Amino acid sequence: MSFNQVKKRIMVAGTLRGGSSVVYNALNAHSKIMILGEYVHFFRFIYKHYDPLNRINVERLLDEMHARLYWRYRVEIDKDKILSAIDSNGYTYQVVYDAIMTFFLEIMEKDIPGEDAANNWKSIPEFLSLFSDAKVIQVYRDPRAVVASWKKSSRNNTDYMGVLFNCIDNMKSCSYYKKYLSPDVYYCIKYEDMLMSPERIVRELCDFIDEKFEPLMIQPEKWNELFDGVYMKRGWSSHVGEMKEGFDLTRINAWNDSLDDWELCMCETIANDCMKELGYRLSGKKFDTCSALKWIDVVRENQFLYKLFSLWLPLKQGSDAYPSNPRDPYTWGIPLRMKERFVDTDDGKAYLKVMDEIRKKYSKK
């Protein structure tokens, strides 16, 4: 396809480990739609990080993107081809997005681009302002399940509890956007509804995107044949330690076997209002004093959690904050082995060396 044929740009938003992968897997099973999971990260790595946007800074952007994708995922981009498209259409972030997405669309032989923009729900209005034909799909999930998922994959002692405040912020933003954004550009999904009623939700998604429903979208047993395993692949489940198998209902209450009493107490205390508003039933468990004091002590002893709790306490406000900078390679895990550090691998060390060379190269320009 040509650069100027890009249309219906899709943004899927939600918390990390918040259920968005099952949504974009279903969308990727459509013959026209491509949702990238981890390669572009437009708002995290690109948007407003290369100002002023000119040829030199675009070259640097593509050099850094190529290094990240190659050394972390063994995926290569054609920098010259993407740069040529940008040169021909102007140095704007809209053009950069379209040029990068066109490159991937041509590989996958698809027409409609999008990406899973984890923890970027606050960028939804910006995305809609950048592209007149943009479509946003926001996903929310039971905070207890999100916390349980992070607990299993986290390298940090208690930082993973911070995702609870991410869930609150994401759920509140869903309520806000549903009220103030047009249903023509915004669609909100409860993750558990996607698992329990996949055909209904996927048909609604197709109506929202204005594309015909295709049966393969709800036939996960055939997705391995459709997905190449590189650009399009299933999400990983930390609960079961393997690739996700489509609409698996056991994931809805998997948190029951994963959370300690103090963690469950903290979740149901802090996210109580949001959970009730969006139809989540509390466990009904009666927590003892030790469980309540335990999570309070955890918050007091963890600077990151204490900061988030201090924001929540007066106004019950959530946050999109990470415990560490997701742009910093020293915080990156290894795909499918997230408790290990990317920078400790040979590829990680090679990436740091290449990035240092890129910085030196452009410091002279």
C-alpha cells in the first residue's frame, strides 16, 4: 500500500497486563487490521521526544528505533524507506507515525494500522487530535487480576502494587471518556465481557471500526496459523506461564489463588468505588487487622507506593505512573522472561554500545 492510503488509525489503551492483548489478537485476526503490540510505542518513544522535528532528528529517531527493535526483538526496519516517505510528506509526527505504520502494513499486507498503547490512556485526546479518522479502544480489567499478574512477573518486592493506582486511573478515565467523547471515535471494553461474550464484543468492535465481522476473529484455535509470531503474536499470560489461548474464562478469577490477604485487602479498599461503579463484586472476605496493617506498612516503606497513596487519599485519584522509567533500558525485562534484565544479556550490552555510538554520532551534527 502507499503512504497516502493509511486510514482508520487505531489506538488500543489500557493498563499493562490489563487484558488488551486479547482485544488486539482478535483485531489482528481480521484480514485488514494490524495492531502492533510492542514495536512502535508512539507516545512512549517517539511523540515529542525528537523536537524540533527535522531531517536530522528523524534520522536519529529511526536509528534509535532500529537499534531497539533489532537488539531486543530481532526485528529490522528499512530506515531509508521510512525516511524517504517522511522526506516526501513533511516533518510532522503524524507523517512519522504513518510512514512507520505503512512499513509494517506492507509487510503484513494489511490496510488499517494501530498499536496497543499500554498506560497511555491520558494520550487518547492527543491521538484523536492528531488524526481525524482515529479510533480509540480502551480496555479495563478487574484490578485484582492485574495486580496478581504483576505479582507473578515483577522483579521488585512491592512496586507491583503500584499498578492498582494505574487501574483506578484507567477506570476513571473510561468513565470520563464515555461521557465526553463521541461513540464514533471511542469504544470502551470490559475485559471480562470480552472473555464471556467474544462474538458480541467483537461484532461491536467491527461496527465501531466500520469493517465487516470475520469469523476468524473469534476462532483463537486458528490464530497460530494466522499470526506470523513476529509482528503479530499472542500475548503472554503470567498466570499460566505460556502464550494465551484466546478467550480463556479461567483468567477471570485467577487472582483468587495468587493474592495474599493483605494484597486483596489493599485492592478492595483502594479500588472499592471504581470496582463497584464498573460492576465488579468484592470478594466478601472479612479481613483481619493484620492484613490491613500489613498493606499500610508496605505503603509506608515503599517510596513509590507512598507517593501514589498520598495522591489517592484526599481525592481517590489514581495515576499512570510507573515505578521506573519505561524508556530506560536498565528497567527492561526479557520478552517471556520478564524477571531477567535485558541489559545483562549479550544483546542488551550490544544495544547499549550501539546507542552510545548513535548519541556520539548526532552530538557532532
